Amino acid sequence: MHHTAKTAALLLCSLILCCFFSSCHQQEKEDLNPSKKKYSIYILAKDGKEYLLEIDSLSSGTIKPEDRGALLNGEVMDRDVIVHEGYYYHLSRKKASFEKYKINGKQLILVAAMQLKDFSIENCKWIAGDTLLLTGLNKADYTQVKYLKVNAAAMTRISGGDINIPHPSGKFTSISIGFTELRKDKLLIGYSYNQQLGASNYSTSDTSYVSVLQYPEMTLLKTDKDTRSTSPGGINTIQSYAFNDEKGDYYFMSCPGIALGNRPELPTGIFRINKGDQAPDKSYFFNISGSVIQNHAYGIWYLGNHKAIIRSERKDLFKGLSDHYSTAHFEFYVIDLLKKDIKKLALPLDKGTRRECIIVEGNLAYIAVNSTLHGNYIWIYNITTGTLRKGLQLAGDTDFIMRTDKLN
């Protein structure tokens, strides 16, 4: 009888332990599922710390990142993060590892990783479902264009390698990739060449290039050159510079201002590649610098119905690149791409040189503004009525709203 009781007790303990480990295992599995929240906000705090917040509404209320956010490790995460369907993707330069994360409570959790050596991401494009196309450069001297196609669900390499775009030559020392656009079996890549002028100073060629590659083979077919402006687009993991409209026409902005191309004598302009074409339309050019704006712009976000928002600098309010990010001097304008009408939005002056700061959903545009005088808010612009109102406030330790993304 004594042995039977002991055996029963041991069996019961074993069952309890099995259930415990099983539930732990299930819990771990559950924790790797994508976040169900709608939006993510990347915050740079006053003390230099960085936070990621996940929320379901941008319409009202107040949030302090130190109370609600996941505190980030600067060696693991940066603002050039790719946000997609509940996950965060980021290249760790130190580990040469492309990594997939999610947030559990106030913790950033590594879900999966894959080696990615000698690669600096310039552009990303979701092709279909979980297929992610990364275009970038070699890390040694930024002269070789490279690509990697990733199955982001499994975090495995589909294909990758060098792209046969001519290396910089003569006075030019590196390349900048500004956009990638996939049209059936053709991949369009917009880029320019850079010239190193000093340890921390460079300039850009006076020409924009658009190369056409056979896809998925990635063989170079032809290249179009355009001297109406330079520095087509920019690193789109940091800011948006291009989009397709309802018709299938592709628009991209050139950025020759001091914060990107550094050819400020050339105009910021908007180019169009018509549906079915493989080079910019030579009859279309929207000269932003030559308009009532009279300044350079960085970043464009499509509202629908041929209208977009651009974010332009005020060159009378900053001294140079040293205070370009910290001085509130950015203005937002709604532009009509066909009529070339321009309307300034009645928002406070914004600070932060390059930011992913606009989310468009239906009839509303959520605009993140870092105002020195009026605080950090998500402003809500009604596209139909043209009205603006304050939404969510980012308070507490918030210094900059670095980026806002649709998480799902």
C-alpha cells in the first residue's frame, strides 16, 4: 500500500511537471506570434534612449514612452527598421545578421535571424505576401549594388547576389540607391553617384539614373539618364520617397537638398514613370524648389486622387547640416500632381531631418509633428474637408517621434 501511494504521488508530480513544461512551451510559441496592434511608433527620448510603442488608435489621448514603450538596445535596433504585419525586421551591422523581432509587453524579442554579410540596405520592397526584396550596397566602399530576396516567414534566403550596375568612376566614389519598382518581369532601380569631398562631406552627380533589369534573373537591360534633377528617392527604410497611384503611374521625388544629395543648386522635383513604361516621362516634371515653396523637400506620401503630402525645409531657419535635425523648420504641403497646385498645411514647424511620419488610411492622414513650441503630436488631416485636428500626444521623455508605421 505504501509503495502504491508513493507511485501515485510520483505519477501526479510527473503529470504536473509535464503540464507545466507543456504550457511553458505553448507560451513560448504564442509569444512569437505577430503583434495584433494596429500601429507602431518609434521614439527618441530626451536622454538619448529609444522606444518602440504599439497602439490601436492615433486619434486621441496621451502616451509616455517610458511608461508604455519597449526600451531598445541601440546595438540591436535603429530607426531604419522594416515594419510589416506585426513584426520588425532589421539588419544588425555588428553581427552581419538580418533579424526579425516582435514586442512582448515592454520587451523586444528576437524571433529569427539569418546571416547577411557585406550588405548595407538602401531599399526594401514587399513583393508578394512574405517575400521581401532588399537592394543595397557592399559595406566596404558602397560601390557594388547587391540584392537579396528573403522569405520573411521562414527567414530564409530565396536568392541574392551582385547587380551589374556600373561602379562609380572618375571623381565619383560611391552609389546611392533611391528606389526599386517591380513591373511584372522588369525591375526598375533609381540611383545616383556620389563624390566624397571630405571625411563627412560628399556631393552627388548632376544626373539621375534609372536602370531596367530582367526579373528575377537580375540582368541589366538598359539605363535611362535624366539631368532635370539628381538623387532620385532615398533610403526608404527611413523615409518614403515614391508610390504608385490608382492608375499604375509611379511617382518619385528627387532629393538634391543638403540632407541627401547635397547638390542644392539643383531643384527638388517629382518625376513620373507612366504605367507600362520603363523610364521617366520626359514631359512631366513637378519643380518643387521653383514653386511657391522655394525650398528643398524630403519625403512624399500619397493621399489618393492625385494628391500627396510633401515635407519641405525652410532654408531661412537653419544654419547648416549641423542643426538641420534639431531646429524646427519643416513645413507640410498638400500638392496636386496633375494640376501642380500647392497648399500649405496649418501645422506647427516640425523638426527631424528624415522621418517616416505620415500614415494614410482612407480619408485621413495621420501626421507626426515634433514641435519645439507646441509638443509632439499626431495631427489628423481630413483629406476631403481639408481640416486638421490634434490626435494622440507623445509626452513624457519624448524628444522626437522618429517614425510611425502601420503594424497591421
